[in-house]
Amino acid sequence: GRTIMCAPTVWNHEQEVYEIDDDEDEIGYSDFLDPELRVLDGAIPWFWKAPDDFEMRENPFTPDLGDITPSTELSLSGNIVPGWYRTFLVSNPKMMYIMDVNSELPILHLEAMAWLCLAYITKEAVMPTEEEMEDQIQAQLMDEMNIAYLRWSMDRNYFEALNSLGDEHWSDDYDDPRTIAMNEEIVEYYVRTVARDLKAARYPVDYGTYEELNDMGKKLSKLTVHNIYMRHRLDPEDADADWATYRDVDPSPFVSIFSGQQACKLPKPWLKLKPTDDLRAKNDR
């Protein structure tokens, strides 16, 4: 039929699949669905193999690690769910899911997924074929293999190579230019995936494309990098170390990508704020 029905999904640990959640207090969705449609499984396996001629592009780790041969069996990153492609169940695109994946932009990612669902339902976006979905998943996996802080979660050989660098390596220093470059790379990737999906859904804000971010996308990427560094700006040797939280750090790097307005500093330590405090009045500029 043409019925649109929403249902929550849960992870089945025994079978290692996502399933429609039939809560006792909610509608029994299994009464309406064929059992084979209740499980998100299949078309994409949990493991995959890189091409034999794969060579990772150079990055700041290359002088220390050289060219690491990929493991024979590679995992999926936290950005790709087996059997699922940008809201679609690959084996049956009439089933659509909004999934929570790894992202530095979790809320905007879910926004993109919701808009994509609507765009496909209303035919504002063109539904890809199963072959196109699988090709694009493979292309995304290969992109991720070239991003160090994603490859380590997919490739045991690369993980062990990074782990062997030890605690005194420059990558443990968040202020090292090379570490900053690596964090900027992975953040830009997350912004590019969201930009791609929002553009496909005809979202009213344009952040660029998967291939290239525009000015808005670059501003979002910069803002996200600042967010990552907030906790690492806390110095245990500072006089305020016994009460300061990441919400008490200097907010000046946080600037609205829409209005250009700079974030205001809290009027008092975060842990001392009360629900009755009028933050807007005290921070009015």
C-alpha cells in the first residue's frame, strides 16, 4: 500500500540486527508488517575488504607510520549502518529509517535525515537504485579509509600502528598543528556528509556539497572544531581548576555562522548558576 507509518527501532544484540520496536504500550507494528520487513539487515555486510592496490593518501602520521597495509577484514565505521543508506533499507527502499550514527553534528545529522525522508516521500529528491546505493556506500568507505581518525576504527592494522606511537607522541598534544589538522580533517568530513544530505533534501540552508564546502560549511566546520577543543582548554594547573567546567572556558571563538554574534561569557561559574538567574539580562551587550 501507500501508508506512511512511523515506528521506533531497537538493536537486537543476539541477532545483531535492528528491529521494529513493539512496545507493549504502543501499537503492535508487527500486526501490519511482513516479518521479513521488520528487520534491517542484509545488503551490506559487517565487514569488507579494501582493493589490493589501496594506498592511503599522505597525512601528518605518514612520516611516523609509513604506508600501512590494510587488514584483510575491515570493519564499518560508525557512520555506515549495515543494510542502510541515507534513510533507505537497501534491500527494500520502501522501508526508511532515521538512524543515529557517529557525528560531531548529531542534531543537524538527524535534521538532514528527517528532511531526506520527506524529500523522497514527496519526490523532491530522486530515489537511487540499489546499485547506486551500494556504489556510493563503497565510495564513502574508501573516503573514510583516507581519514586517519576514521580508519583507525575500521582497520585493526592501522589501529595497532597508531597505538604503538605511545603517550608522548605529538598526536596527544591538542595544540600541536598536526593534531589540529587531523581534527579539522575529520570534522570537515562530518560537515561534508551533512551538507550532501541537506542539499539533496533541498534544505533552506546551503552548506556546500560533499566534494566542497561553501563559506557557510567552512564556518560550521570551524565552529565544530572549537567545540571539540573546549574540554581540552581546561588546565588542571589553573587557579580555577577546582570549579571550572568546559562551559566556563573562553567563549569568544564561538560565533554564530548566521548572524556573526559572538557568544557571551556566563555571569558566574556554571556550577553556581541557579534556575532563577537571568542570564539574558546580565549578558546583554
